[in-house]
Amino acid sequence: MSTTNRLTIMGTRHVVAAGHYIAAHAAFEILEAGGNAIDAGVAAGIAIEVLQTDKVNFGGVAPQIIFTAKDKKVTCIDGVGVWPKAVTPDYFLKKHGGKIPPGVERCAVPAAPDAWLTALANFGTMSFADVASAAIRFASEGFAMYPLLSEFITTHRKDYERWPSSTRVFLPKGRVPQVGEVFVQAELGRTLKYLADEERKAARKKGRKAGLLAARNAFYKGDVAREVCKFIEREGGLMRFEDFAGYSVNIEPTVKTRFEGIELHACGPWSQGPSLPMALNILKGYDLRALGHNSADYIHLLTEATKLAMADRHNYFGDPKFVNVPITGLMSEKYAAWQRTRIRMDVACEGMPRGGEPKSLAEIDNRNMPKSEGAEAPGPGDTSYLCVIDKHGNAFSCTPSDGSDQTPIIPGVGIVCSGRGTQSWSDPAHPSSVAPGKRPRLTPNPALAFKNGKAYMPFGTPGGDVQTQAMLQVFLNVNVFGMSAQDAIEAPRFSTYSFPGSFEPHKYYPGRLYLESRIDASVNDALARRGHDVRAWPDYTWLAGAVCTIVNDHKNGVMHGGADPRRPAYVLGW
């Protein structure tokens, strides 16, 4: 019997799950109007950039995995920007003593607009104006302030007050908007409408794709780029018009593995994406069902496997255009088997294990390790997630991101220029170091699983370094323990921080393991005896992520959607 807060939403025609309930509705309207999963996914993503503007921004990132059923093709759009050309590898070492401070100096080129438009041009059927219409309305006319957004602005009020442009948006009456008040982002609404108007003008003369290109050019080669770069230069940042004009997203293959007849696809090592299938590869060698769901043995094993995957993330992952990432070796069954020999079931690794070398199957010294922290581990401050499956079997999985509290709103434009540089390292020796034209290593990483060549389970979550851990647990809840989508999402979660964090200043908490308090206290005690530094989360906490998924039952022709009550996520379908 289900003990969830919500029912699993089922549909036979199309289903959407999104990080905000109104964004799910925006996507559902597109599906009902005849759009496909890509059209609907883009609509939800742009809506989320308005509705969850504390955690996601139109000027941010939007990595996507797309499946087109007609040609059975899986595509990844990286959706992450690059460092400006003016930055040098030692810029932050020389100017800021190795820190990458809040503000415009950490800005990368906004990638989300190009990611949305590229997805529409290559895989969608509708115009930007069509899919952005809901977001334009939410920005221009406003929406009801909800608890988590109001709480976030309250917590980060001093951050927003650093910049007058941010203060005007987030503290419009000199105070935090209260729950139930209408929250308006007029400048953002005008920017989105400007792109839609430019699209319409071009499309009337030259057709749909010309219209989409015109919208793109209006952002990257027109007035928007000029306004953004003018402000950043005035504020002492490095971004210039040429960085915008020369940017385009990358369309790339995914990284994949197989688990009990399921093919799992993740983003490449310019993100933390491969850490999910790498951890899964390690776990293949164990009888997880026999261990028992959320038993001490089970939590210990998943934690130790995660540590090994994160050690390799730390030592190897970065933009493959700049660093050699041995991804084939890291993903091999031979390497996973060797990794399993390094796990002890009776004792936890004290901190992050030493990295591994896939060819020699030998341990290596961890590089660029920060000093350990004793305080409470940080919570994630940004990101959302959305997924769609349509009646044709097309699927869309996307993790848009970039918060607004550490980088200013661009006056007159209403967007935040991606502060994703905070996920780089100032040390030139680190694989995800700062360099001109280089992608910071993303935490956002959507996933998409298949059965028998058909889209089976798109899933993802916000949560920074918690993301792949929450995704791993939900995936196993469904595919090992047979839980429904909603049960799998609401089940108690746990997360380790026993590795350097992705965000500046890359804090490290050796042995730290957090568990939602619904997990039995005896399990906590057993884990502590093995050497884990066990800490308690509340029964349900947004710090444990906010997973959304759709599980597609091909045998019965029914899709089952799940959305996390830890944040304002919802599912719609029929």
C-alpha cells in the first residue's frame, strides 16, 4: 500500500513532470495544442526560468537529453556557456587569491536561450513565440508568490541588496514579497517578448527556422547582448559582445551503460553526468534486493560507490575540449569490477577514496584537495528539472539552472548572466579549471533510460552535488525494489558530502553522511559504527533534491509520472 503524499499521475497520451506546477501546466497546454515532447519541454523550461527565478534563469544553463522516436536517436544538447576570451588561467589566483567571488567576474556566456532554440529548430514543431507565450505572461503579468521562493529571498536578502537592479526585482516594495502576493518581472517579460517579436517578423518572410534564427540573433548578436555586455564591462567583468556573438551550444553523444536490461543515458564529463552510470556500474556486482531497501548495508554500499565515482569526478572530469578525460576506461566493466574490490562492507572510507587509473587499475593520488570542513554541509541553492514523453514516444529530459542571488540582474534586460563560473577551479592544474572558451563542469545533469529501444524513464533533480545521488536512489527504487514513480520519489533519502564540492570554494566534508529522519535510528547507529559521520536531515527536506520522473509502461501503454513534494514540483498527464 502506498504511503505517499501524492498519487502517481498516469496517462496514455502524454505526461509532463516539472519543478513547478504552473510550468507543468504550460507544457501540458502545448501538448494539447499538438506540440511534441520537445516543444512542451522547452515551454516548461522557459516557464521555470520565470517561476523559479531564484534557482533558474533565462540567462543560465539548460542541459538536455532528447529522444526522437521516429529515427530512434538520442541527442545531448550541452546547454552550458563558456568562460569569456579575456579570462586567463591564473586570473583569479592573481586578482582574488584563488577565490572566484560573487558578481560579474564569474559570468559565463548564457547558454539556455541557444539550447531552447536549438532544440526547437532541430527537434520541435512550434515557434519560440508559441512555447514562450506562457512564460511571457507569467513574467509580465506576474504569478502568486509561493512559500519556497519567498523563503529563499528572505534568506538571501542581503545578497540581493548588493545590486540595485536585483533589489528592484526581488524586493519590489522594499521588502520580501509575501506568499500570495503577485510577483512581476516586467523587464524579463519584455526581453522574452522582444525575441518572440523578432522571430515573428522573420518567420513571416522566410519561414519557421529563419524565425528561430532571428530570435537567437536578437539575443546573441543584437540589443540583448549589447546591453548585457555593457553592464558587465561597467561592473568590472570580463564578458564582451564577441563572446556572445561567437557562442553556440554543442550537440554531443551521451554517456551510457546497461543495468538489468535498461539502457541509461547521461551527459558527458563536461558535467557530473557520468558519475551516475559509473556508480551504477559498481553496484551491478551486488545483490541489492537481498541487502534490503535503506538498510545499513544498502546505504553504506551506495555511499561508498558514490565516493569512488566522485573521486574520479574530481580527478578527471572537465571540458573534454581542454582536458583528456579517460571516459571509455572510467565507464568500462573491467574498471567497475576493480572498483568493487576497494569497497569494505564493514568500514567506511574516512574521506574521499584515492582516485583510480582505468588502464593500470591502480590507485592515484588525489589532486587539488581542499582542506576539510567541520561545519554543516551547504545546501544547494539553484536548479530545477523537467521531463516529457508524448504520444509518439518522443522524450525530453532537462535540468535548467543558474540562481540569481550571487550575480546581478542585468538592468533593462531582466536576466542574470550565467554565474556558472562558480563551478570552476582557480587552480590551472585542476581538470575543471578556468580557461578562455572553456565550459565550467556542471552539476546539472538530466538522464534518460530506455527499454527495448523505447523511452522508458527520463529523470533528474536539482540539488548540486546531491543530484546524482538522489537520481541513483530513485532509479534503484523503481527498477530494483519495484516502487511506483511517486513512491520511489518520496522514499527517504540520504547523501554523502565526502568529496570536494562543485561550488566555489569547493568545501570538503570527509565522511559526512546525511539521512532524512524517516530512516530508522538503528540504521543511523549502524552506519556510525562503520565510521560514517552521520547527520540528521528533517523527515522531508528540499536539500535531498526534488526528483521528477516518468516511468513508461510499454506493456500496458500507460505512463506513470512522479513529482517531488520536497519542492513545488507537479505532474500532469492523460
